Amino acid sequence: MLPRLPVHILISWPVLLVQVSTADPSKKSPAAPTRPPSRPPPPLADPSWALGLHLYQALRSDSISVNTLFSPLLVASSLGALDGGSAGTTSSQLQDLIKTPSPSKAGAHTGDLLSEALKSFTAANGTSFHLHTSSALFSKQAPPVSQAFVKESQARFRLLHQPLGKGDSKADLKQLHGWAKAGLGGLEGAPLAAYIQAKAGALILANALRFKGLWEREFSEGSTDHRTFLGKEYTKVMMMHRAGLYRHHEDIENMVQVLEAPLCGGKASVVLLMPFHVESLARLEKLLTLELLSKWLEKTNITSVSISLPVTNITSTLSLQKQLSALGLTDAWDQKVADFSGVSDKGKGKLHLGGVLHWASLELAAQAGKGDADLEEENIEKPKLFYADHPFIIFVRDNTTGALLLMGALDHVEGEALHDEL
Ligand SMILES: *[C@@H]1O[C@H](CO)[C@@H](O)[C@H](O)[C@H]1NC(C)=O
Ligand SMILES: *[C@@H]1O[C@H](CO)[C@@H](O)[C@H](O)[C@H]1NC(C)=O
Ligand SMILES: *[C@@H]1O[C@H](CO)[C@@H](O)[C@H](O)[C@H]1NC(C)=O
Ligand SMILES: *[C@@H]1O[C@H](CO)[C@@H](O)[C@H](O)[C@H]1NC(C)=O
């Protein structure tokens, strides 16, 4: 096998030359401050980041997980809504899950932060990204549900209440899948690996989210440009490229690159974490803490970067019961101890959480949003390489509130398999 590093540099060179030379030297040279210096609030005070990171690590401790993706904001806000219908230790365990390590601005309530972030993201739909999302609390043969709870969860957290039909578990699963497909704007989600058996009184929390970011500036996508992605398997994939000014940081000690790319209109951005060299994400995942992430994000600086990314979709269908239990949510699942008296005053001894299901899909494509042609030409000098031909972690965060809409890992890209030839 050839040594990898030299190959990587050789492959990347032509891209750089082509892209850098397209800059028009006659235009006035725009210096770095083309983007406002203001930064979104740090993740340390945000409930979606705290839950997101814990849940991510719980999911990834299972070594079979490949291409994990979920929406911390949707899970956190739906758990927040459920907290509104619970009491006692059921409620305190829910609250612990969405607790932040440092207090937020002026004592803002966690529920308010999540509700605000949902509104902020929804408002950017169509400009910075295309978003389909749906959240529901399904109930199986439940006592009458409180209208106050239904109204509140819908207004603040976009969580709708839906009864599950009278059929067996197969019929329930069919109903849930149909709901998810509609929530994903018609996209067929991956099948659910876990088995769902809803007893009478079961509440099933379900989230569905499909996301396609629109870059501030378009990437180029050569149709003949097939490269190798060195993931779980080596595959031939389509890559997209762009050289430009981006927030970038290199943590030399930990050998990790951090890149933040704005989406159109600046309402949201995509953050990527990638090891310097080809390796699985296990080492990087062990390093991840909120403190380190905050530090990395603060250290990113506008830099000339030549980016290459695979054109692909990350899709995931998850059952989060095991992970949420491991994170301390234990009482909610147990009919005898769960207290969802705010969901129904006749719920004691009956209502319990029967499942937390999650469908998510993220499309990585070359397109920019409207208006990128009017943007000033960038002055690219000696760009750093961000050549994503191996696994990376991806985040989508809201600019205004700082909330985390998506978190995921790309370990594998579909494509023709390549064999390690000697
Ligand atoms: C985003 O906009 C699209 C197209 O207008 C629409 O179909 C979709 O429902 C919107 N998503 C949300 C979450 O409002
Ligand atoms: C992004 O957030 C910062 C800080 O909250 C704000 O000053 C800036 O105007 C925001 N940008 C956009 C495009 O909303
Ligand atoms: C960002 O870059 C500028 C100039 O390129 C430099 O002066 C500044 O110290 C850098 N900031 C950080 C946090 O590295
Ligand atoms: C990703 O999914 C979208 C639709 O869901 C599809 O149009 C697109 O071709 C897919 N991209 C790749 C690289 O498979």
C-alpha cells in the first residue's frame, strides 16, 4: 500500500491551483473582517449542547454505531415539554438531562431557551437551509390527556399529541414509520433496529428532522471528480471543493482541525471536527468535552482554507431508551413509579415512557443559498488544507441563540468499495 500522506497532498494540489487562480487580482483586496466578529453564545450555557454531547457519547460507546446523527435541540425540547407534564423524581430526572454546566444569561429558564432556539431555527428555514421537522408524543390507550399540557407543549416546543391506534405492535410501528416519513418531507428513513412494544399507558416521544444546509458560498462539484473516502470501508465517492476564508483552528497537541463554515444569511453555521490524519473517530470522541469544544470554537480564526468534503447524506434512525436510561432517566419508563400526572390526572400507575424514537437526515451538497454571486471576492493566501477524505464530526448551530440543531459523525460514505491493493 502507498503511504497515505504524500498521496493526499498530491491529490489536493490541482484543486488549490485552480481555485486560487480564479480570484480577480484587480478587485480591491478585502482584508479579513468581511464577517462580523460577534460570536454566538458559548455552548457551556446551552441545554442542547450539554445533552447533545452526553447523548452522542452514550450512542458512540456502542462500537457498532456508524454514521450517527441526531438533533440535540429536538430531543432536549421534547424532553423539556415532557417535563412540563411530569412531577417528582420523573421530573427531576428529566430536568437533570437538560441542565447546563454554567448558568445561562440572566437566569433564563431552560425551557425558554429551548423554545426560543426552536423559533430561531424555524425562522431561518428557506434562507440558510431547507428544514423539515416534526415532533410528537404518541400515547397508547391512555386516560384523557390534559388539554393544558397539549396546548403548552405545542405552543412552546412544537410537540403534538397523537394517539396510537388500537392495533398490535406491528400496527404501531407502521403508524410511527408513516409519521416519520411525513415529518421528513417524504423521505424514507432507515428502518428502526429496536423493537417497540407499547403497552396501555405508554407514551412514545418521536422526533424527525431532515436538513440540507445552503452554504454562504457555493462549492464546486466536478462530475468526474471521484476520490477515495477512507472510512470504515474505502469507497469511491464524489467530493466537492472550495477555497475561501473560513473560521479555522488547528489544535496541534490533539491533532484536530476545527472548521466553521457559515450558511447563507449567517443565521446558522456548520462546524466540523476532524483528526489531522486517517483514523477512526474513537480518539477524538474520547477528548470531547463541552469545555474543550467551547475553547476550540472560540479559538477559530478567519483563515484561508481549501476545503474538500464528500457529497453525501447522513441518515440515522435511533431508539434512545438505553442511552437516556444510562444518563439517569430511569423512573419514566416504569409504570409503577413514573409520575406523568401533568399529562393526565388519571395517569398515576399507568402512564409511562414507552420509547424515544429519532429519525434524522442531513444532506451534504455543494449548493449555496441565494445571493452568493453578490458576495465580495475573497483574498486567499496560502490556504490550509481541510481535506475530509476520512471520518469527521459535524455540528449545525444556530447563530442567534447558539443552540445545537444537529450533531453527528460521518464514519462511512456509500460508494463503490475499493480494495486495499498492494
Ligand atoms: C421549511 O420550508 C419548507 C418549504 O417552504 C416547508 O415545506 C417546511 O415545512 C418548512 N419547515 C418548517 C420546519 O417549518
Ligand atoms: C449572529 O449572531 C450575532 C451575535 O448574537 C449577531 O450580532 C449577528 O447579527 C448575527 N448574525 C445574523 C446574520 O443574524
Ligand atoms: C486571528 O488572526 C489575527 C490575524 O491573522 C491575529 O492577529 C489574531 O491574534 C488571531 N486570533 C486568535 C484568537 O488566534
Ligand atoms: C441525498 O438525498 C437526497 C434526497 O433525499 C438526494 O436527492 C441526493 O441525491 C442524495 N445525495 C447523495 C449523494 O446520495
